[in-house]
Amino acid sequence: MSEVDRLDRRILVELQKNGRMSITDLAERIGLSASACAERVRRLERDKVITGYHARVDPQAVGKTLLVFVEIKLSSKSGDVFEKVKQELLLVPQVMECHLVSGAFDYLVKFRLEGMSEYRHLLGDILKHLPVTAESHSYVVMEEIKEDTRIVLAP
């Protein structure tokens, strides 16, 4: 895997703004030939620096109006327990993000759902399938101030 240089970072900044940008437009913006730019993009994809392209969907437009963050604290911890919890949470399609964290709880999980009823059933199912008992604390988002998936890169 090669190192990400200044031109690569410029490519990444532009593609994070618009992943559908043509190679020609991208090359123009960063000052490279189209072939050199295309080769850099292919290398960034091959090296898994660029991990994919996707459409950003407005949650309101598809009825996913409830955004919830949940802290999950396990009653006991071990490598085996963490692996089993990981496997269970990976099976839940509504989990948008899941992080094993240090601190007062073990997991921080993000859900985007249709409503409180869906959340109540989902949380119950998740807690029921965990390998150990767990305590949860939920945080329902009242207003989204900022959500951005772009990674800030220095020039």
C-alpha cells in the first residue's frame, strides 16, 4: 500500500464532496491529466483508501424520522463475549453504526427508524439475543444539528 500524498488528499476531498464527479472534472480540479488522475483513483480504490461510493438518502423522505443513540453496558466482559455481541449486532440491519468504546458503558449504537414502536421492539430483541445481560440507555434525537460523513483532510 502506497502512502497518501498531497494530490491523493485533494482527490479524496473532491470525491467526498461529489463521488459521481467524472475523472475529467476531477483531473481539472486538481491539476492532473485525466489518465494520471484515473490511475490515482484506481490505486486509492485498490489500496482500500476509497472504500466505496454511495447515494446519500434523506431519512425524512423514506419515513425514517427517529434517530436514536443507545449505550449498552454488559454485565460481564471477555474477548468471547465481545465477539458474540459483535456478531449479534452485525445481524441487525437497522444498526447504522456500532462502536465498542471505553468508559462507563461498552457499546454506542446508532439507529435510524420509523418510530418509537419499531425502536421498542428492536431494542427488546437485541437485548434478548445478547450472550450476557445488559443495561441500556437511550438518547432520542430531538433536532439534528449536523451530520457529515466526510473526513477532514489537511492539504
